[in-house]
Amino acid sequence: MKGFTRGNPLFSLCGLNCGLCPMSLGGYCGGCGNGNQPCAIARCSLEHGQPSYCFECAHYPCARYEGFDDADSFIPHSRRRADVARAQRIGIDAYTLEVQERLRMLNELLEGYNDGRRKGLFCAAAYLLELPALRDALEQRRADPMLPEAPAAQRGARAAQLLQEAADGCGVRLKLNKKPRSGKPSGG
């Protein structure tokens, strides 16, 4: 979006944790942070005095947020409202530190335990799990003496299992909620 810049590459204007997105991690993000993606929310920011985050706007939450959490793209939207509320409550600097901690843990998973098939799962877990649950899952993985020597597929499977167990314990679903395809029945 021409004229739009974002100061925090980890947390977007609208409340998405872009730093944990598989597209961003791969250097393929065409979102608002790069300024080359048309974004209605970035355009709205330009029209309303360029707040750094939507929650700083006098009109937040506005109609643009209706249904925004209903389906995911590359990253989960389901925690966006909770993330925005947390950023407001503890302050953007403290919130950014939490996102950086999540990113460090995600990078540890990707570098040591990704067998080429788990990036999406690891990104979803880093994004959706509460920090204590994510920390505990990583500590359990680190405590396994056999894991560092195991083949990549086995390391990845064990890390995925621990993350899924943590998610199950928290009632978190580690899958993206895709929009139903138009023209197809939504099930019965």
C-alpha cells in the first residue's frame, strides 16, 4: 500500500502476529508490512491519521473487523482479538517481547525438528498456544535424551506430538480454519 509503513514487523496494524507467519518466515510475505500489498485496513489507517495499531484508532473496533476472525489465511486469525486485547493491556513493548519469545521457540523447532512437513504446525503452535504451554512442550522435548540423535522424521514427529498434547490440554486446535468453498454445501 503506497504511503503506508509499519514500524513493528512482528505485530501488524490489524492485530496479526506476522512474525510467526510461514509466509513471513520464508521471506514471501506480500502483506502490509512490505508496502506492496493492497490492504483495506492499511488504507483505512492512512485515512484515519495513521495509527500504529487499529486499537489506537478512535473508531476501533469498526465494521472492518466483523467476520475477520471467521477464517484463516496463512496464519491463524482466531486469537487476533485476544492478542489485540493483550497488547492493549500489557503495552506494545511487552507484547512484542512475548512475540519475540514465541519466534525464538518457533525457530528452535524449525531448525532442529522440522522434517520438511511441519512448518505450518509449528507456526500454528507458536501462534496459538499460551506461552506457558508452549514453553512446557519445548522443555519436554529438550528433556528427551534420545531426540537429538534421532532422524529428522522422528524428531519432527515427537515435537509435533508434544505440541499436539499441549494443544489438547488447552483446548486449542492447531489447524487453520479455512473458508468453505463457495458453491459447495457446507455439510450437514
